[in-house]
Amino acid sequence: MTDQPLATPVDLRGRPLRDLRVSVTDRCNLRCRYCMPREVFGADFPFLERDELLSFEELERLVRVFVTLGVRKIRLTGGEPLLRRDLPDLVRRLADVDGLEDLALTSNGVLLPRMAGELADAGLRRVTVSLDALDDATFRAVSDTTVPVQAVLDGIAAARAAGLAPVKVNAVLQRGVNDDQVETLAGWARDTGVTLRFIEFMDVGTTNRWQRDRVVPAAEVAERIAARWPIEPVEPAQPGEVAERYRYVDGAGEVGIIASVTRPFCGTCSRARLSAVGELFTCLFAAAGHDLRAVLRDGADDAALAAAVAGVWARRDDRASEVRAEGGLEGPRVEMSYIGG
Ligand code: SAM
Ligand code: SF4
Ligand code: SF4
């Protein structure tokens, strides 16, 4: 197939396909209770076998196809993407894809001290690190780990030193668990120069015992920050931006809040997800994906692959977070660690 751009598919609600999250593994070295509770993801859990995963050749080919269809931004995720063997080789392949404007990675940061330099050398530009508390005991309780929070802080420092900047930090807040960390995290981010984004706790998957009263609403987070450091809203830089951005009036940078539960943004959602075995999901709350690996391994050429992706997107009607806000999100859905957070 030529690398000529094809028409960008538009879904049933008029939303283009622009953004792809690629899960490279369903495994993780932490057990955050809101994502992979240890009682479910224990020693017997049937994680994917290595030969089931898409190879780097297959991933690169699929990414090229997605880019011809209009995808401009790829984020590598998982599970913990740094656990995927030889990840820098994949980064090197994807960094070379013409037309791709943004290649990023989301990580829990624990392995970044070892890997940040190699990832930057391979062509990675940015990382987002997840960090839900600065207090060590709270961090270890949320992530159900003996790894100290200092390991994540070292990971963030290593990313910055390697030039993977600006580093973004994501913090999921849960009432009664780590909501006392709002000001601590915000103050630390202001001092450190990282861009912090708070995320509302979501009912992804079916194992994390989500309860609405554990969600800390975005409005409350903004009020608490503003009470300490005055902030003003920033206009979105591009359509489909999920974080509501605020600027500190005193010039100490920005903070974002992702209000997936209280102010859903399905109306502009242009994001698809690819599982580590090559299933295409059109929503974080989907019950099932569309098997692109089978299409690939059946010998489809790039035009046929593009047609398969475009066909799935053209039939997309997802708006799960809006449905939840209207009071009715039910039914089976896949786990975040599998689909790629
Ligand atoms: N392991 C990597 C990490 O933690 O950054 C990448 C995968 S993780 C699934 C991606 C993001 O999803 C993390 O920032 C995590 O905090 C977020 N996440 C996981 N479960 C969530 C939930 N139930 N609600 C909101 N965010 C969640
Ligand atoms: Fe692992 Fe990330 Fe899920 Fe935590 S949020 S369990 S680090 S995949
Ligand atoms: Fe997009 Fe689905 Fe999230 Fe809505 S619920 S913003 S459609 S991923």
C-alpha cells in the first residue's frame, strides 16, 4: 500500500479517529487496587502468553495503517509497558513512522531509572508517569506493593534527565484513600515543574469495586487547589483534549483535571485502543474488541487492514461515560490493564 493518507473514518456520532492507545502487555509489576486487585490478578491469573502478543513487526504495520487513516498520536501503555521485552526496539520502529506527530508512553515509573535513557535514544519524546500519593505508606497501600514511592520519584527524575520532557504525572483520586494528597501532590508538582493531572476514579472493568461515593469530583479538586494557589481556566489546545486545564495565576505552570465521571467528554472522543493481542476497542468501557490479529495473520494486505479498521470505526456509537452520567452504565466490560489505560 502507498503511504498516501486515506479518508479519515468518522463514526456514527461524527467523531474522527485521531488517537490510538497501544497496550504492549497485560502484565504489571504493581497491583493498584483500582486497576489490578491482587485477589483477582494473583499468581494463578492467566496472563497472555508471549506468542499471543502482536510482534513488533505486526505492531509497526498496524500503526502505519492507523496513521494512513488519520491517527496522529500513539501512546504505548498496558499493563506496565516497560515490562515488554525490548520495548526500545518498538519505540525505534514507531518513531520512524511518517505522519505520526506524537509518540508517548504511560508508565508507573518504577523501571524508568533503568530505561529512560534507552527509550529517549530510541526516539521517545514524552512520558506520563502515574503517581497517586507522595506519602510512602499511602502510595504502597494504593499500589499494593513494597516498592517505595521514591522509586517512582527516581523514575520521574530519570525521565527528565533523559530529556523526556515535559513529564506529565497522572494521579487517580479515591475518597478516603488518597484524597488527602491533592494539595501535597499539587505543591510538589509546582515545585518540581512537572505537569500534574488528577483523574476521577472510574468504573473500568468489573473487579475494582468502584463506588460512586469514592469518586472525588473534579469541581472539588479545582476548588481545593484554588483555595491554596489561585488558578484560571486555559482554553483547550486542540479538540478532544480530555483534561480540563488550569493555569496558576502566580506563573507556576498548569494543572489538569480529567473529569471522566462528573463531566464526560464522549462527544469529542477520537480515541481507539489496541489490546496486546491486536483487538481493536472503540471505547474504554467496551465489552469486546474486534480481532485485527486474525485479519493480519490471514494474510490481509494493508488496504484490507485499513478497510477493516475503517469499517469498525464507521459503526462506532460508544458514549459510555455519558450513559453512566445518565444513570445507566451496565453490563460486562474489559479490564483496564488488558485494554490499555
Ligand atoms: N501501568 C501504567 C501506569 O500505571 O501508568 C500504564 C497503564 S495504567 C492502566 C494507565 C492509567 O490508567 C494510569 O494512570 C492509572 O492510574 C489509570 N487507571 C487505572 N485504573 C483506573 C481507574 N479505575 N480509574 C481511573 N484511572 C485508572
Ligand atoms: Fe499496573 Fe498501571 Fe494498573 Fe497500577 S494502574 S496496576 S501500575 S497497570
Ligand atoms: Fe471515549 Fe468511551 Fe471514554 Fe466516552 S466512555 S470518552 S466514548 S472511551
